[in-house]
Amino acid sequence: MYPTRPRSALRTAVVWEVVRAALERRVAELDQPVLDVLDTGGGTGNFAVPVARLGHRVTVVDPSPDALFALERRAAEAGVTELVRAVQGDTQTLPELVDRGSVDAVLCHGVLEVVDDPAEALGSLTGTLRKGGLVSLLAANRNGAVLARALAGHFAEARTVLEATDGRWGVGDPMPRRFTGEELSGLASAAGLRVSSVHGIRVFADLVPGVLVDTEPGAMDALLKLELAAAEQPAFHAVATQLHLLAELA
């Protein structure tokens, strides 16, 4: 079961499959059916609600009250209200909101790109983990943005992304920061995490014309299977829109 609608599943399926499998393994390791999961920046519950439907307790910390309201509505519709807790806050206030060593897994999707200090934010997140706890880390890929800008004909911007320390193509770039795989792995290691897998996310989905996927019979399903197959191949990591790291607290 993918956590979003079929069209959106092209962008979330790989991450969901990795997260779901990792939670299943953690359940088996601990021999306990219910895990405590923290979803930071989890917004409207794209992942939190499906995780709760697996039977786990999920705390979503997000700065947007509107997103948290939508999360609560979605949780109610899914019948998992008692398993989902919505808390307004961010990585800076996290130590005041979540006890240290109190969670089994952390979802950190699309957060490190926008915080002031990624290393500090990741340190706060790992501080909430119990020993051996999991971290699902999803962030924008600098090299994928180079390819995207070049294919769009913006060659100077592509070179800027390639050379800029923050991976941005200019002042008009809506993304505050992008990372290489080496940078993300370095941040994880510095936070005391051991990276167990790396996946390329949206290797093809953002490059294939939407009209082709929407109108060609069977195209969406075939593209989804291609994304799943290519995600683990290191050769494709460089061109993915996002990188997904799965790690555990050493």
C-alpha cells in the first residue's frame, strides 16, 4: 500500500517501501508490535498516517498549524486518531517537545534543506532515538538539480548548482539548500548514525513528460516499477531529484 494517490506514488513509493520494510525489521528485532515513531516536518501526514495504519504510534512535529489540522482530519478519516499526535514545533524546539531516547524511528523528509543548521537539526533528531533506532532521511540532491536545469536549457544555472556550496542556482531558487550523497552521509555519521542504505528518489519521474504518464496505457505502473528497480543502483543516484538514506543509531 502506497501512502498517496497513484500519480503521487511515483514520488513516494520507493521511500515508503524502504520505510515500511525497515519498521517491520525493527518490530522483529525488538519483538514488540508497536513502535514509537517521530515524523519531523511531517505536515499533513503523507507518511505519518500510513505508518499509524501499520499500528505504530506517531508523533508529528511541524511548524504549520494548518498542516497539523489537515493531519488530524486525515488521521480521523483513516481511523487512527488515537495513534497520531500532532505537535506544533520544529527541530530547534524538538528537545522541549520530545523526550530524549523515547522513540524507535525518526522520519526526516524534506527538513534538512530548510533548517538553519542541518548538523544541529540532525543531532536533535538523533537525540530522541533509543539505541539502535532508525532514521529515514530524505533530502534534495544537488547533482539531480544540475541535470534538471541543464535539460531545461538553463546551462549557466546548472553550472551554478554544481559549484555553489549550498547547491542553489540563484536568488530565485525556491530550494534553500541541496546535498550530495557524500554530504548527507557525512552529516549522518557526524550525528552518530550508521548508514545502511542509499536510494535515488525520482530518478525518472521528474524527467518524463506528465502527459505521457497520464495518457499512455500502463505507463504509470511501468514507470513506478522502473523507479523501484533503479533506486538501489548507485549509477542512478547522481541523477535522482532526491536522495534517501536509511540509517540507525550506532
